[in-house]
Amino acid sequence: MPTRADNTISIAVVGAGQFAAHFAMLFAVHPDVDGVYVTDLIPERAADLAEREALAGTFADFDAVLASDVDAVAIFTQRWTHGPLVLRALEAGKHVYSAVPMAISEEEIRAIIDAVRATGLTYMMGETSYYNPATVFARTAVDEGRFGRIFYAEGDYVHDMDLGFYAAYQYSGGTDWKKTASYPPMLYPTHSVGGVLGAVPGHAVSVSCIGVKDDRGDGVFDKEVSQFDNDFSNASALFELNTGAVMRINEMRRVGYPSPIRESRFRYFGTEGSFEQLARVSVWQDKTDSYDISDQIDSQPTMPLDDPRLADIAPELREAFVSGHSAVHDVDRLPAEFDGVPTGHEGSHHFLVDDFVRAAIDGTLPPINAWTAARFTLPGIAAHQSALQGGVRLPVPDFGDAPEALT
């Protein structure tokens, strides 16, 4: 396993887009990372990021990264490209952190799991919802038995295209951005599924999904334009879990909702208690009353919205990139070097970076390891296939529980 004798690792960030910069900054200040490099298909972006964050340097391309002696790669490329890049990196002997989703096909996911098992290397998917305050609260309440038996839960990723997504796709897709802006909603399921299965025991075993065909008529979600032959802009899926519980997932790209305030929101219903979120309110309920617990869930901004480091982020997206920790987060477990360093997506960035670095150095399985990532990703892949077949109920593949150790 490629770790240094002094128990530090070096990391190459692959893709210098809008999201990557905020993680490069955190990797660079982590006390157990001794060098951060970057590469991008647009060399100027890599050079700019390296200079702005005082990184260790740049690589000409991904092949150069794989041929180098860096210990790990952090992949922040476009969402449908992750699977093959992750596999190549593992085969080259690198630990891998990957932005979501893990991959877009069952075959790619199977190959990644096989490679992790064969190499013993660390793989972690960077799913923010696992550290979402609502998920953390619910996970704790589950452990304490406060829900009783959870029999129904919901996860919604409500992110309207008008609120920053057009700009994001234009930034990453260039002149042909409309071809990829039609990315199928259910192939980006982890921000909703991860918040449910990150708290509720079990995994999906079957699904029925309805896709809503877009009618905006602007060339996005147009099959004649789409690289993915996709015209669904919204999709709703109902899953059966192996425990007999029900999970409902919504992926919405055309929705009258203030997405950046709370992109992911969750509801959990148990026999003894329940938890629900709206855009700005979170409540715990039992059989006697309802309690506003927003003060435990709400996060505070970690930098001004006009900070120069947000210059390439659409104004509509900036709240998500600055939202920090909440009262339910265990910030004492984080490196002291993170104090005062901006985090985002409701405080998740700090925990994602630290959990990956610790797992890679210690040889332990991170929380969102390959098997967990598969269970966050495969439900959406099956759901999209169900939607293409008019909602027919389909099985959800599963690769089992993570092993106790990769040795």
C-alpha cells in the first residue's frame, strides 16, 4: 500500500473545476498530506489553482499522474467519467477519492469493488449527504433507538437547473454544454439516497420509478441533443429495502424550490418517532408532540458570498459552497489545521477530506467505502432503467457488505 514512512500521503487532484478547488485547499492544509498536485484537460485551470492555493505542482495529464509516485488521486472530473478513471488509478497503485457518483453502470461498479478487494487500496466516494446534519442527527437517533423501527424514509435532491446548474454545465462543458446538461437525474442519486441509507440500516432490493419528461424546450433534456438520449428532468422512485422498509427518492432539476438553501432534504418515519425537513425548518416528532430542532441542524456560513475564492461559482450556488458545521457535528475529531478554513455543503467537506486521508494512511475502510458507495449509487442506476420502461418494478443489484478489513 503506497504510504510514506512518516505516515503522510501525497495527492493529485484530477480536474480543476469549480468543486475541486475547495477540496484542494483542504487537502493542502491537512497535517497528514505532504503535497497536493493538480491536473486538468485545460492546463491553465490547473496552473491557476496550483498558484492560488500554493500547491506542490501540476501534472500534464492523467497518464502523468498515474506514472508518478503520488500516493493518491482525488477525482473531480465530470460525473459520467468517474468509473473508468477510478479503475485506472487503483490499477496503478493509487488510493482513490472520487466525487459522486461512483460510476454510471453496474459493470463499472463491480470492477471497482473487485479492484479494491484485489489491491487493498483505499477507495472513498465523496458523498456529502452522509455528513449532512440531518443524516448525522438521524443516525444518532437510530443508534439510540428513538425512532423505534424505521419503516419509511425519503430523500430529495431538489436542485433547479435555473439556480446555478446552467452556469456549472457551461463552465465544464464548453460550447457543447447542452449535450451533457441533460445528464439523467437518477444517475446522480447519491445526494438523496446517501442521506437515507447513511442513517437507516439496510439497502435497496427493488425499485419502481417514474421519469418526468421535460417541456422547457431550450435544448436541455432534449433527446436529439442529449449525449445520454435523456429527456427526463425530474424522477421519483419508490424502493423496497431488504429490511422490509420503504424508501422514496426524488431527483428534481425543474422545481420551484430554493435549492441552494438546502439541496438535500430528508424525512424518516419510525414506529416511535419521526424527523422531517423543509427548506428552513427541521422537526422531531413523537406520539405526543412536535419539536422544532432547527437550531441543531442549521449550519452557519464559513465565508462571505462575495469572497474572491467563489468568483467562478454561480451566485445561486454559493450558499452551498460556504455552509459550515452544525451543532450535531463532532468537530473535535477534526485536525486543528481545519479551524477557520472554509467548508461547504452543510459542513461535510472537512469530514470527507479527513476520513479519506485517515483511511489511506491507516489502511482502514472509510465510511463511504466501495461497498457503501455501491449501495448509494446502484439504486439510481436501476431506477433510471425502471423509468425508461414506464415504471416497471426492477431488482436493485447488490455487492454485499464491506469486509471488516482489506488485508
